[in-house]
Amino acid sequence: MKLSHLIFSTTAMLLAENTIAAGAHKGHNHDDKQNKTHAHEVKAMYGGIVTEMNDINYELIAKPDSITIYISDHGKPVDTKGATATITLLSSSDKTDVMLTPAGENKLAAKGVFKTDAGTKAIAKITLAGKPLESIRFTLK
């Protein structure tokens, strides 16, 4: 009888431990290995649209006269010196490719005239110095 109580108790403890660990890590989807994004919502620091890729936040601010992407790692600015970037804006009737250049500590930017209507898709291709190319997707609101 004691062996069955020991097995039951051990099994119950393991199940409880897994439930607690899963509950402490709510909001993440680590099964999405293909595009390496998390399913949880990340708060915008600059009022833009945020996409997280490989634990790095990319925040897009698209205005009719400028496009800016801020890059941070857990709230800390990521150096954009030496970075290269392009962004493609896709609307129902137009496709625009834009080169972004480093414009501050954690910022890539471009000035011009852009269609930034709600629903426009934006695909940014960013290479930070010494890092592989990342392709980040946004949908303008």
C-alpha cells in the first residue's frame, strides 16, 4: 500500500509542477519555430506597431512623410550603427520599396512620401551589424 501512495504522490507533484511552470510562462508560443515570433502582445514604446522576432522588438511608425523602425531588446535600445534595412509597403494598388538608414541609437528611418493607409502590409528586411538578416512583417492600422 505504501508503494502505491508513493507513486501517486510523486505523479501528483510532477503534474502540479508542470502546471505551475506553464502558468508562469503564459502568453508565449515557443512552438512557432519557423518564424521565431512570440504570440504575446508587446507594448509599443513609441506609439507604433510592434513585432517581436527572436526576442527583439521592432516598432514601426509609418507616416505619410516618414517611416521609422525602433529596435529594442527587452526594453533596452539595440545599436543600429552599421545596420542596413529596406521596407516594402504593399497596399491594394501600390508597392513601394524604401531604404532605411541608421538615424540614432536604436532607430532606422527614411523620409519621403509614403502610402500608409490602414491595412497596408509592411515587410522590413533588417541586417544589424554582425547579425543575420531578419524579415519582419507589420500590418498598418
